Amino acid sequence: MSWWLIVGLVGGEIFGEVRFGTDYLANTEVALVCGSDTVSAKTDSTGSYRLRAAATGKCIFSVALKSQRLTLDVVVFERPTRYRLVVEERAGKLVLKRV
């Protein structure tokens, strides 16, 4: 097997759901940036998402909401990892955090 085929098998995945307060964010753009690799998708009708990156390690997860892009540092492992996230308003600013 060629080395580039082996490298192509390495990567990681995160999944979970995103809420704004108690409401799940349906059909909302989410993205994952790992180094120079970016993958994006939209949440489903229940606020759930699943993103697969070509790399593992420290990455940046983002949510597009109200003309803003909220970000959170995440760690992507080879095994799927669940991130339950919530957007809160603090001092007039939107903040993305892990639940």
C-alpha cells in the first residue's frame, strides 16, 4: 500500500448539537478548521452536526449566527468525539461554549 493511501485514512470526526439558550439551532452553518483543512456543513432540523477532518489535534469549530462567526477551540481525535455546544449572550456579546 502506498504511503499516501495510509495518510488518507488518518483523520478525525466530531459530532454533537448546537443550541442558542434552550433552542436548538436548525439549518445553521458550522465549520471545522484543522490547519489548512476546512470542512463545513449545516446542522439538521434538531441542531445536530457531524464533521470529519483530514487531520487530528487542536482545531477551531465555528458557528455562523446573526452575521457573526462564533469560534471555539476543540480537539479532534481519530475516534468520533461529541461536542455539545451552546451559544449564550453575555454583556451584549454572543459566546460559544461547551456544555
